[in-house]
Amino acid sequence: MLNFLLSVAASSISGCIVVYFTYWLSKRNVKKKK
């Protein structure tokens, strides 16, 4: 049970990091275009 919770927490954290990273990249690309 603990391993399952840890895997879920890790996946959600990595998902948030990916979303934030893609958002940061898009923001940076918009700045470059201007």
C-alpha cells in the first residue's frame, strides 16, 4: 500500500514538473518571438 501511494505521489509530482516546464518553455518562446 505504501509503495502504491509513493508511486502515485511521484507520478503527480513529475506531471506537475512537466506541465510547469512546458509552460515555462512556451512563455520563453513567446518572449523570443517579440
